[in-house]
Amino acid sequence: MLKNLIDINKPFVIYKKPYSGKLNIWQQKDKQLYSSNDLSQSGYYFAPYDFTKHPVVVFPGNQSVKQEILIREINGDDFTRLSISEPEISLHEVEVYQDKVVQAVQLIKNGKLQKIVLSRTFKVFASGLDNFEAMIKLMSAYEQSYVYLWHHPKVGTWMGATPELLAQYANGHFQTIALAGTLPFDNETPITWRSKEIKEQQFVTDYIVDKLQKFSSNIKVTKPTTVYQGHLAHIRTDISADINPANLPEIILNLHPTPAVCGLPVENAKAYILQLENRDRKYYSGFLGEKNKEYAALYVNLRSMEVKPEFLMLHVGGGILSDSIPEQEWLEILMKSKVLLSVLA
């Protein structure tokens, strides 16, 4: 079994890259909490949304044992059916979130912001949850996503399936994506993007290109395309640039957090998020993945959940623009919360 390959009392991460048939395992040799806010350390990173509230955890490459196995070698036929409850949501919670959307729209109309991302958690009770089984189920359902199970005894356990690349680097070539806009997808009805989603995605694209211009004179941007994750569709633009590897940490820190998880202008959005959300995002909308001097593959921590002994804390969010409708924004985050649950249950 997968759990027999690691010591669950020590920090570890198990992950699958998009469209990969391989499963990667990092096991830290000791229980120490290592951190690297300047991203200078080589290893596996698990970074929070806000660096001032939580450590940028790294499993150092020279303090970790690494394994690689083929996914097809994992037996996934004998899974138990998990008992997962629906999120417990009161009418008051719905009204509170919609009121926050109203406040956010007013801030945008008053010229304080162009966009802001509002997030919240859904608490779901899970009976008989096996983290390893759950991760394998996510891998099977989300071939196109970065799927992971991460654990540190001093920080906690997280799991997710994220579609969003933050930074990929090799041989002087840097890649990232602008991913924004969300609509339900049912395999039958063609996707028709509204001006709201198109505008939201263009904000993210323009922001990333502007940040990269400081580090590269050779930037390429593809035309927007529609991509899918489970029952959701998003707009995606691929962005690449030739960069000096010495600038890689600074580029990553300049891009995080992107408007896709924060808003625009970023600093203004961060300040209003603190006021409106009134919660700690922890590692949701941070980033995770490998990084050393010659290589990087980091992903934004979306579609993620914090795993507790008896329940899951699902973290979800949505981009708010001047034409956002509170009722529709609530339905969007509710829909996102069920993406992972539908697979696990």
C-alpha cells in the first residue's frame, strides 16, 4: 500500500504532476520545521498566502528521501466508500457572503479596486477518511491537475487538486499561466464565456506580463483557451519568458499572490481581503512544489482542503468584478466546494 512507503510521523508529500503517470514521494529525514521566505533553499516548498502569518515550509533536498513509482502499480480497486456530509450552511452564512460581495462591488465602483477575490471555508464531516485512498481518487479524477497530499506534524495535513501553474523553469525558460473565470461544465452544453469572466482573466494576464517585463525582453503570450477540471471550466492563457536563473526567486515572489487569488491592485486587494474575509487563509492560495537553482515547478494551492481527524476544511474563493451578482457568486463558490467532495464521496 502507498502508506507503507513512508513514515507518517515525519514530514512528507506525495504528488502527481498534470498528465503524468508517475507518483513522486518526498520524505523528510527528521521532524524539524525548515523554512525559507526568500526561496533560496533547494527542496519542496509549501508556502502560505501570507508570509507574515505562517512559515514558508520547505523540505530540504539534502534532508529528504525521494521515490518515484508508476501510478498504474497502485491498487485502487478495494476502496471503501467514504461517508462525507454535505457542508452545513445556514441562511445567515449565505447572506453574510452575499453582503460581502455587495461591499466588494461598491469598492470597485468607487475606484478603490478593479477586482477582488473573496474566499471562505466549508466544514465537512468525513467518517472513515483514508488520506491515501482519497488522494488516489483525486488522481484518477483529475488527470490534468497537480494532485497532492502534504503533511508536516508541526503544521498539519493538506490535500488538493490544483489546475493552476505559478512558475515552471528549466534551462533559462520560464513558464506560467493566467487562469481565471469559472463556469459549470456538463459535457453537453457548450461553454459561452460572459464579459465578466473574460475581463477577469485579462486582468490576470496583463498583471503577469507587466511583472515579467522587469526581468525579460522576450515574453510570449498565447490566445486564451478554455480548459476543464472535473465539472468546471476556466479561461487559460500561457505565458513564457527567457530569464536569468538568478532572478527566479524574485520573479516568484513578485508573482505571488496573483490577481487570480487576490485582486487588483494587489496591495489594495490584500488590505480589503483582510477586512472583508475576516479569516486566515493559511496555505490556501499559497503555492507548493519543487525548486532549486536549475529547476522549478510550483503550483497555486487552489481546490484544496485542510484535513482534520474527523472533518475537512474546504477553502474556496471567487473573483469579484463591478458586474458581479451576489447570488451568482455564492453559487460559484458552492459549486467549487463540491468539486473535490464529488470525487471523494
